[in-house]
Amino acid sequence: MAFGAILNSTIEFLAYRRLRGSPRLAVLITAVGMSFIVQNISLAIYDVNFRSVPPIIPRSDVVTLGGIHFGWRTLAVVLVTGPVLVLLTWLVKSTRQGKAMRATSQDPEASAMMGINVNRTISFTFALAGALAGVGATLFALLFAVRYDSGFQLGLIAFTAAVLGGIGNLTGAVLGGILIGMIEAFNEGFAWYAPGPDWTRSIVFAILIAILVFRPEGLLGERTPEGT
């Protein structure tokens, strides 16, 4: 978490801070460029092979329900993710810093006029995002092998989940992630009925396109009228 927070804060300071007043397309292109820079640094350090973390959590099964085995690693994901989501929701909705984050995301100029330090708030948000990415990466690495470009692929799926649930809605992001996970599990686990694992990414991004076309605010997002 500490490494992720420091890395993300450094990227924000070097790549994004000077683009505060730039069009969103410039920020988006910068984000893609930074992702490739991070990927290539990882490639230079760890090469192209998949790697697994040491088995710090035993593989022995904990409980069996309906023929399904729940191991310590799967249970650890649930036990860590739940409290992290509760703390994140509390921070964003109930703390002074969370209110500053929400205000800055809606109107940075008005927030600055009301005494909010916009630069510090955005830097804190990037640090928080990096710490959460560290948590997610650790949990993912407990279950799956990873390589230098795993983060980019998972980021696209995470973005799809956020759009599906509703951008800016934490509950919607959780719901979107669960739905995407269930769709992937169904498609890859029931090959006799579903297209099969080779089509998983296509199905996920087809859902993204459908959501953007027919309900761009997401499942739990609120429709906001455009200003005149």
C-alpha cells in the first residue's frame, strides 16, 4: 500500500499536475502513456514470464458448501476486501477530507474559493488510489500468477465495472465488479453453454459499449442534466 501510494503520488506530480486546466483528452492520453511507461519498467525488471508470490497463506480448504471448496486464500480476499470497502465509504462520505474530494471532483474552482486546497486534495486522492491498488494487487497475486501487463488488463475490467455500476458511486462500483466477475465465471466455467474463455474479454467490453450507449450513468448512477 505504501509503495502504491508513493508511486501514484509521484506520477500525479510529474505527469498530471501541469494538466489541471487541459482538456480531458490530454489527461486520458497521458494516463495511457504512463501506463505503458510503468509496464515497460516492469518488463525490464521482471521479463515477460508469469510469476507467483510465495505461498504466505496455506492452500488447505476451510469449508465446503454444496461441493464448493473455500480455501484460506479465497477467504482472505473476502476478509480484507470487506473492511477496506467499509473504511473507504466512511472516508469518502463522512470525513472532512472525503467531502473535500467530492467537492473538488465536482467544481475545483468553487472548491478553491471555499478554502479547499485543491492540489493537496488531488494528491491525497492519487495516494489513496495507489494504496487501494496495492491492496487489490496483493489479493489478486495471492490467487493468480501475474506479469508486467496484468495491471493494464485488470484496469480495463475495473473501468468497465465502474461504468457498469455508475462512475463516482462506490456501491455501484462494487455491484459492477461482482456482476463482471459472475459473467466471467459463468462464461469460463460453463463452456458447454457459454461461448468459452476465449470470448470473455469480448463479452466484457461489449457490455461496456452497451452501457455507454443505452445507460451512460450506469446501473446506480444518477442522470444529471447538461448545463446550458
